[in-house]
Amino acid sequence: MKNVLITGTSRGIGFELAKIFSENGHRVLALSRNSKPISELNLKNVTAFDFDITEAASISAVTEFLKKNMKEVDILINNSGALVNKPFSKISSEEFKKCYEVNVFGVAELTKAVLPFMKKAGHVLNISSMGGIQGSVKFAGLSAYSSSKGAVITLTELLAEEYKESGPSFNVLALGSVQTEMLEEAFPGYKAALSATEMAQYIMDFSLNGNKFYNGKVLQVSSSTP
């Protein structure tokens, strides 16, 4: 049984991740702004509470929970994300900032809070996007989102270097199109070849075993573009 912390569990891939980890006998702390979808499932060994990755009080609540309950975290999956889909000239400074607060600054703060509970064999897995890959196809309207996902990739590489002696390992998956609510918001009407459940299964398997083979790596997990 692994102790797993997952963000962005109210819908999409994160929601499916919490279910799959539970089904496979692992202990999960599921975090999202809306904990109700997971809480209502009454999943075995899953704790869910409302969490805002941009709020210091929420980060502190996670720290207190870990101290009193889990004691140790084997896997941290930074899956939560905020999307802005607007022409660059129409995006307000607040919208741009909020996107980065969730996708970059929040990821950094939560990771910093969880690291004291992780050992060398632990694995921090960040979820990014193909839009953050240098040289990949880019799409108008996603300047805030895709650039923030590029920042997550670089952050992952830097943390892997900084913690390469003590651990844990850090890797990042740059996802292509997956049939989720966020995909519909970014590309209305587009139908992806992969379901959220299929991608969640891949992510779970990689989080459990990928750090045996990779550290500081970005893997492009994309069967189609967008």
C-alpha cells in the first residue's frame, strides 16, 4: 500500500486517479476545490477535503493532515490545473496571474510542503501539457495556459537536479488530448481518442514505477494533437 496525494480530483483525470488508486489498494488524499464528487463515492482508504492550491491555509491544512495521519507520502501527483482560453489581447492581468497561481506557484508551494514527508524512493509526478513542450503545435487562445505548463516542465527538471542526492524523484508527463471537461473548454466539440480513465491508468502505473527508470524527465504522452 502506497500513500498517495493527488490534486484536482473533482473531475476528469484526477477523479479517475483517486478511484483507480483506491481500487488497487492504496491510501489516497484527494484534494480539490470541490471534494463532494469523491467524498460521495465512499472509496476505501480515500480521504477528500476541500482544498485551494492558491491559499496558504489550504497548504497548512494538508501539512497538518499528513502529520496526524499519513506520516509519509510515497507519491505526489500535481494534477490540478486552471485553463484560460481567450485571445491574448482579451486576457486580463488577473486571469493570467490566476492561471500561473494554480498551475505553477501552487504546484511549487504544495510540493514544498509535502517534501518533508517524502523519502528518497518517493516520486513527485507533475502533470503538464503538450502545449508546454518547446516546438510543439501551439493554439491561439492558450497563451496563459500553455506557457504556465511550460514553466511546470522546467520547474520539474530543476527540482530533480536539486534533490538528486536526497530524493525524491521528479518527473513530468506532457499530456496530449484526453476526453475531459477541460479539453471541451479548450477545444469545443473535439473528440479525443483517449478517455480520462485510460489516461489515469497510465499515470498511476507510471507514478508507481517510472521513478525507477527516470528522474528529471519530461515524457510526451500524446497519441494525437491537440
